[in-house]
Amino acid sequence: MLSRLIDGDLSLATREAVSRHLRDCVRCAQRHEALVDVAASLRLEAPAHWPVGATDGVTRKIPRRRRSLEAAGAAVLSAAIVGVALVELAPLIAAALLVVGLAARLDSLLVPLGAVGGGAQVLAVMLIVAVCAPLAAYPIARWR
């Protein structure tokens, strides 16, 4: 919060709350003063020069194995997220499959009686959307 205060990235209410805390907390006030001094000295320095091709040169020096390990780590993390999503949504998926199965069974019973086929399946889809969409919204919002 102190860095964001110095950079001016806090809302008015948060800035006032942090300022109140700085008046009461000696440790944080000292840390804030030190950060203000560092920020002021950095502003006095000339901007660093970074040539256009320097980033490519640095990335070429990174061992390939490390990059592949990072990619593997990202893949494992993605698989874990998908796994958690499936575990969390498994009851909803099972309920949806049950409703579709029941609708298909109901549809097969209604067709011999002269009813139009497919009506029960449309009803099942509407029921799934009406019930499962709100239930799925909460866990999906929590993953963000």
C-alpha cells in the first residue's frame, strides 16, 4: 500500500485510511519515509537505456530446459484447474445427464401416444439451463 500511495494509485478513501495509519504507526511511517527517499532519488537518476534487441539476447541465454520446465509447470497447473473444475461441477453434470436421460425416456413413452417427438428433450434442456446456470455461476465467479 505504501508504494501505491507514493505512486498515487490509491483511491481517495484508501489514501486517507493509509495516511491515518501512518500517523498512528511509527514503524510504517519510517518505512514510508524511506520509500519516499528512494523514489525521489530514483526520479533524479537518468533513465536506463535498454537497446531494442537486448531482450532477445537475454532470452536466448536462458537454458531451453528451464523454459520447458516452466511450460510443463503451466501445463500441470492448467490440468489441476480443469480437474478442480470437473470435481466441483460433477454433481451438476450428473444431474444434467440424469434429466436428459429421463427426458429421452419420457419422449420414447410419448411418441407411441401420438405426441410430437422431441418436446420432452426441449423441456429438459430448458430445465437444465434454468437450474444449472445459476448454480454454476457461483463456483465460476470464485475461480477468478
